[in-house]
Amino acid sequence: MREWCRRSGARLLWSTLVVSMFLLTGCGEKARPRIRAFAEGTFSISSQQDSTKDFGGFEIVLVTQSEGDIDTLGVAITDVSGNFRMDISALEEGVFPFIVSRAGTRLAIAEFVVAEGDSTTVSGSFPLNGRRLRIVSPENAAWTAYRNVKALHNQRILELVQSQTASGRNMFDTIASTSAILWSLRSSYPTSMATKLASVESVVMLEGWQDSLVIARLPELGIDYSGIVQAVRAARRSVARQLGQDSSLSLLRWYRERVPDEIQKAELQMELVVALLDSFQNDLALEEALELRRSYPGTDWATWAARATYEIENLLPGMEAPAFQVLLRDGTELSSESLLGKFQILEFYEPTNDIFLKEIGDRNTVFQLLNENIFQVLSISTDPDSVVNEALFEEVDPPGMFVFAEGGKESDIARLYNVHVIPTRFLIDPDGLIVSKYTGSGMMDLKNDLIAVIARLNQIASQAN
């Protein structure tokens, strides 16, 4: 039984680490040259509103917000004829709010693309009466095209879901069509920021649907694309399915050596750790995680690597689950040792968490059906609010034993099990060995594994009889 559980639970669910990877942008970034652009234009007022022909005093501001601070990228005021000129300086390319005000009243706000060397013309006659500002430049035209494609794609997906026709074939056709249109922007707007985004998204959205095309398109993306890491992540999984894990690892190492800045190198180093774990090369994954910590001390990457290191050393399938002692909701003390001899489901949750609430019906049904002589469920709330915790029990009596962990995610038991994503669940076998870990929306995977365990137990019982 022990060996079967270890084999059947060897699927590595590293969503905890993968989710964290997307949050670590910008840490340790070195100063970069600022992006320079230019805008000019004319604003006027309808003669019905103002017959003086004095169009001065329109205030134009282009701003962004970074870590709570407002950064003004450009500012201008129209002259009497309504004309303005504005030099723009930004830390990076992007889409920012373009705000037009007069006499303290905000009149319009629009999306404005800032990209190196782009020159934009803006015009409008107030009141706009539902019209938009006219913003004309190669970069803004490309952004509009990209945004329209995305809007049509989202609408099509929504229609499929609402009509209950979101079959695999229909979804594939929709995704393939959108991917092709996004890729075609390379012909219409070959050097624009939006085209680079569209090209990356065209590759990423095909992963798992058309892996061969993902692999074919990746080399056509510029190594300097801001989204190249996302494309490489997707291609890594496609390559693993098509050509094997060794080829996917080679792909990651190739790009890690060639991407232009440290942020991208660190992100690909993190992906390499995950890929090595996916290929069951735990020792090499540990080496790469330790190297990440050494290369970027004191950064969020180092923190991520420390969590990955702990996970590799303590929480992989087949390892002994960390021992603990907790106080149950009813005041009873419980130790992990007392649970040995039964399968254990260790669940970390928060009563107001969206995923937990979405899954709670299925959770209660599944756990209610488990034989308490064979399975034990221990649920630990990492919400420090006792009122919120008790509210879960006002209308229902959810199955399982419950703990309200003082200290939340910083409590001893949450730290022992490296909990950073809610919900997080562990399946542990009767010998106290970890079978698998499930993070985020993982209830269905846990349910399927429990069905497999029960089927195997029934088979063993049948053979014994």
C-alpha cells in the first residue's frame, strides 16, 4: 500500500510555486534608460457651449502609479488656439491614462500607448457627448487592433459557455482562430509594442492545444520581447510533451543564458526549478534553487527559492509529513502521531476565500462520504478572525476536525507545510508519507485521487476474500 500510494501520488502539483513566480516582477531591477515619446494636438469647444474661441487652459496629464506613488510622464496646457505639445518620458513602454481637464473639471480619460520614438496626435471637441478622443499614431493604432481582437475572443468564449457548446473542438477552433489573428498583427504593425504582446499571447494561448505550432513560433519572437519569459514557459511544457523533458530543460537553459536582463534570467531560473521537479530530478532542482538564492540575496526571488528549497527537502511525495500538535476547535489536543494508521487529508483554508467557497459544496459531499475508520480530515483555518471562522458553522456542520491557527500563515503548522496559497491540501497515507499536494482549485484532483485510493482498497479487500 505504501509503494502504491507513493507511485499514484507522484504527480507534482507545483502551482504554489508557479503562482508565486508571476508575482515577482520588478524586484532587483537595475536602472534602465527612460522611454521617450511625443504628443501634440488640438482641443476645441463647441460654439453652442462657448462662442469666445478661446480654447486655452485645457490641462493634459499622462500619469502612472508605481508602488503607491504617482509618476507624471508628461504634462501640457493648450494655448488660446487649443494647441499643445508634450514631451513624454517613462520608465518602460506601456498603456497609461491620458487625462484632459479644464478649470478643475475632468473632461476625458483615455488609454494612451507610450513607446520609444512614437509621435502621437490627439484631438477632440468638447463636450464629447459620448465620442472618444481621437488618438492617432502607429503604436496606438496597433493597440486598438490588439484590444479589439481580445474583446472579440472574450465575447466568443462567453457565447460558447452560455450556449453550453464549449466543447473541446469548439474551444480549439476559437483559440486557434484568435491566435492566428494575433499573430497576423506582425504584418500590419511589425515593430509595435502591441504586436509584441499579441505575438507572445498567440504562442501562450496555443499551449496544450497545438504544441507543435507553439514550438515553431517561439524562435520568431524577439529575445528582447518583454513577454518572452511567458512564451518560454508555455513552450517549455509544449516541448516536454512533444520532445521530452530533456529537450524542455535545454530550451530553458538556452533562453536563460541569452535574455537581456536579470529579471528575465531570474524568472527562467525559477521555471527551471519547476521543470526539474516535473521531470523528477529533485537533486538538480535543489541545486538550481540554491543557486537562485546565492545569485539574488535579499530579493523576492531568494524568498521564492527558499520556499522551493524547503518544499524539495521536506514536502515531496513519498516524504514523511512534518509532525505537528494542534488545538482543535472544541479545545481537544491533537497530534499527527495519533492520525497514523489512517489516510489523512490536511486542509488549509480561509472561510472567505473565493476558491474555498466555490468548492465547499463538493468538498463537504466528498469528505462526508469518507469512512472515518479509514480517512481523517483535518482543516486548519489561516484566518486570524475568530468571528469569521465561527461563521462557517452557523448554517452547516462541515465534515472534519477544525483548527483555528493563531498566527494564520505564519503559524507553526502553516510554516511546516509551506502554506502560501489558499486553499492548500495534502493527502497523507497511513504510514505518514505524503501522497500529493493540491493548491488553489485542486479539489477535483484530490477527489479523483481519493476515488483511486478507495478503488485500490476495495480491490485489496476483494482479493483477500
